[in-house]
Amino acid sequence: MGERRTSRIERILHRIEDRIEDYVEEWREQDATRKAGLAAHRAELWAEAAEREKLLGEAITDEESRRVSLEEITKEHRVVFVVHSEEVARTLETFADERDLLARVIPGRGGYGGDTGIKGSWLVFEPPEQPERPRQG
């Protein structure tokens, strides 16, 4: 009877182990699929970034061939490109709609992207000056 009981317990334990192994195998497959998807998305983002960098490089090269610095180009055209979140984009659009004026640029700490020369700055806006109304009274 002792052997029979042991074999019954062993069978139950083996079934539990089989279920755990099945679960672990299924989880590993799902994890591998998720990681492959993330890797593909990451590769897509890097490809997009590389394309943008290439286009920027071409634009700078074209401008450098005219011996004009990026600073001079942005001053001439009165435009700069700013990388920001969607939330900040809405804020900038609100400032533009309200005709707010860029009052100051405060350099951020450190750089972004290693030795690429990319830095961040705080843009400080002020509402446009309202002409003073003559006081009545």
C-alpha cells in the first residue's frame, strides 16, 4: 500500500510539474514574441532617427558649402527646431495663439545625446505688452 500511495502522489506531482513546465514554456514564447516586437520597434525608431540625422546633415552640409553656420541660418530665417513632447507642443501653440513673446532662454544643465552638441534650454515667455489705457476719473 505504501508503494501505491507513493506512486499516486508522484503522479500528482508530475502532473503539477508538467503544468508548470507548460506555463513556463508558454510564458517564454510570449516573452520572446514581445521582445522581438520591441526590438523591431526599436530598430524602426533608430532607422527614423538615422534618416532625420542624415537629412539634417545634408541640410547643414548644403549650408556649410555656402560657409554659413547653423546659428547664422537660424538667425536669418528667425526659426529654430525644438524637440519636445506633445504636451509641450500644445503649450507652445497656446503661447503663439496668445501672441506671447519669448523673453529669455535659460540654458539647461548638461547635454543630451552624448557628444552630439545637443543641449536643452528653458524658453521663458511673457504675455505681449498691452498699451496702457488712460485712467478715467
